[in-house]
Amino acid sequence: MQLSALSQEKENLLKTNLELEEKLSIMKSEFSVLEKELSSVNSNIQELDLKLKNTKDQYASLEEKNRNESNKKFSYLNCVFKEAEHIVQVVVDDFDNPVLSVNNCLPENFLQQLSNITLNAEKFQNSYVEFVKNPDDIEDILQSTMSFTHLLTNVIVEGKATSNASPNIELGDQLAQSCKQLGLSGVNLYKVLQSKAPENEVLEVFNKVSAEISNTMKIMEILVPNMSQDQSQKLGDIIERELKQMDIDIEEAAQRIQELLNNSKAGDSGMKLEVNSKILDSCTDLMQAIKVLVHASKLLQEEIVSQGKGTTSVKEFYNRNHRWTEGLISAAKVVGLGARFLVNAADKVVNKQTKFEELVVASQQIAAATAQLVIASRVKAERGSEKMLKVSQASKRVTEATGQVVATAKSCAEMVEESEEMDFSKLTLHQAKRLEVESQVHVLELESMLVKERVKLAGLRKKHYQLAGTSEGWEEKVIFSSTHFFSFVRNDNLKKYKRMFMLRL
């Protein structure tokens, strides 16, 4: 019984073993298949790893290339911003240049420029916003930058020119300052754009620029009604008024000198009468020579206008040649001022309120002013003109009369010094020594003052030469500045004008 049970158990075990062997065989077979699949998968993984590595390398290369391209694009854009900043900065730096003070611009033209830049500023801001969203697209912002820079420089220059033509000085100054501030805001905008500042900071600067444009527009809305008058009529009226005022100033100066001479003859005697008579006689001769010169210059100007105006009116001719006209206006003003200066100097010399040197300077100043008037007239004169010949002869007479005033002033100064010479015969040793020391101190003081005054005079002459040609509106071909005049004098008429313009210290 027990044996039978064991046999049965053995059979069961054998059967179980057989089943297990079959399962093992199946599993080995499956393992073999899985092993092959694993090998295949590992091979695929290696291939995929290689592809992934290659893809990553390609991606990194493309990313680096894209980064380089983006940096290159921004570098180009940054160069444009930098150049735009430089262009606007140059215009702002030259804003107060005297050359610009002679330019004029019609308010209507300037208003049109303001309207254009208002629209362009908005377009510039929008292109920046789009650039922030898509940095690869720089075409719009490049175009907007160049267009805005061009309009901004035009607005600054034409704004200055419009302020020069403003009849309201206060509003004109406000307009000029507003345009200059607009330029500074533009410079700041380009600096911020170069710095890669956050978008909100850049937009804030854009808003400041727009605010400056609006402020300039508001000033122009107030200023335009005051500038709507006929500019051609205005310029023609100014030249006529200034020439008439010059005649009045010269006539009054001549009458005043004659009055001084009559008063001196009536109230003075001896040395004082002799000195005053010589001084006033020489001044009278100079004023008479100037009157002849001014009259000849006016006749020459009338001839120039009649030959050049054609079918237009005289005022239209002056407006069409406004640079030349402004030169005549300036020369007429300077002659009138010189006449008054000469009279005041003569009055002070006669009354012993100033030194003879002031009279010398005054005579040279008015002679220089008349020379400026002559050159302004000569520029448009026909060669061989008889009236031009008379002007030249009258100018020569003024030069001679000026030299006579200078010589007379020096001669009279010597006469006065000789008459006031001190008598040292009664001085004690102590008094003589004290006066000697005081005289030495005074000599040193005068030498120091002389050096300083010469430096000051050189600076004033240099500034005058610069302003004479630039601030009065003369064109490059028709510049009557003192610098060019002295060039003319040195080359052609040195001896003729030497006394007139060289102050001997």
C-alpha cells in the first residue's frame, strides 16, 4: 500500500517534472527570442543615441548660428542707433551756433515738419514694440530709425530758423528751447535703445519724445498768428527804415559836432580852444566825408536794384536777395551806431571826460562801418560802373579823414601833455623819491593793463570777425565778415585800410 502510494507520487513527480521541462524549454525558447529582441533593441538604442547626439549637435550648431545671426543683426541695429545718436547730437551741439541765427523759416513749413514727425514718432514706437516680439525682424525698425532721425534733425534746424523769424522774442526763445530739448530727448532715446533696456523703460522715453513734440506744437499754435504777415514787404520796409535812420544818425552827428565847435569857440580860449577846434574840425571833415560816401553808396544801390529787379518790385528784389539785403541792413545799423559813438567820444574829449584814444577808436570804428557798407554795395555792382567809381573815391576820402582824426588826436594829446608838464625844481629829496616810486608803480600798472587790454582787444576782434559774417545772414559767396574783409585788405588794399583798422596801442 505504501509502495503503491510512493509509485503514484513518483509518477506525479515525473509528470510534473516533464511539464516543468516542457515549460523550461518553452521559456528557454522565449528567452532566446527575447535575447535576440533585446540585442536588436540595444542596437536600435545605440543608433537612436547616435542620432540623438547628432541631432543635439545640429541643434546646438543651429542655435549658435541663430544666436550669432541675432547678435549680428542687433549689432547692425546698434550701429544705426549709435550713428543716429551722433547725428542728432551734432545738430544739438550746433544749435547755438551763430551761423544758424541768420536762417529763417516760414511757420507753415515748420508746422508741416511737426506733423510729419508726430506720425513718424508713433510709427517708430510701434516698430520697436514689434521688434521686441520678433527680434529677428529688424527691417521695420531700421527704416523707422532712419526716417525719424532725418525728420528730427529737420525739426531742430527749422525750429531754430522759425524762432529767428518770430516777431515775439519771448515765444521765439521758448520755441528754440523746446526744439533743443526735443533734440536732447532724441539723443537720450537712442542711448536707451543701445543699452537694451527693458521694454517699459524704452516706451517711457518714447512718451517723453512725443510729449516734447506736442509741447513744440502748442508753442507754434500760439506763434503762427503773429508770423502771418507778408515777409517780403517786411524785409523791404526794414531796409528802407534802416537806411533812413542811418541818414538821420549821420546828420544829427554832424549837427552835434558843429554845435560842440560853436560852443567851444564861444566859451573857450587859449590852448583849450586850439585843441578843441582841431579835434572838432577833423571830426567835422570825417562826418562830411562819410555823408558823401553814404550818398554815393545809396546811388549805387539804386542802380543795382534797377538793373537786377527786372519786372519785379523793389521790395520783391530785396526779398529775393535777402542775404545781401540783410548785409545792407547790418551795415546801415553799424554806421548809425558808429556816428553816435563818434559824437559821444568828441563830446567827452572836449569836456575832458575821456582820453584822446577813445576818439581815435571811435573814428576807426565808423570808418570800418562805412567800409562794410561799401563792400556790401560793391558785391552786386557792375564792373566799370561809374557810381562804383564814385563810391571808391568817397571811401578813399573817408580813409584819409580818419587818418587825419587819428593824427590830430595824437598831436593834441602831445600838446596837452607838454602844457601840463610838471616843474620838479622845487621838490625836496623825500618828495622826489616818493614821486619816483609812485611813478614806477604807475608805469608797472599801466604796462600790466596794456597787456591785458591787448589780449582783450584781440579776443573782441576775433569774436567780432566771426559774428560780422555769420550773424547778419551773408551767404558764402557774399560774406562781409571782418575776417574776409581783412583778407581783402591784406591782399589788395593794405596801405589804404591799415590806419582804419589797426588800433595802435
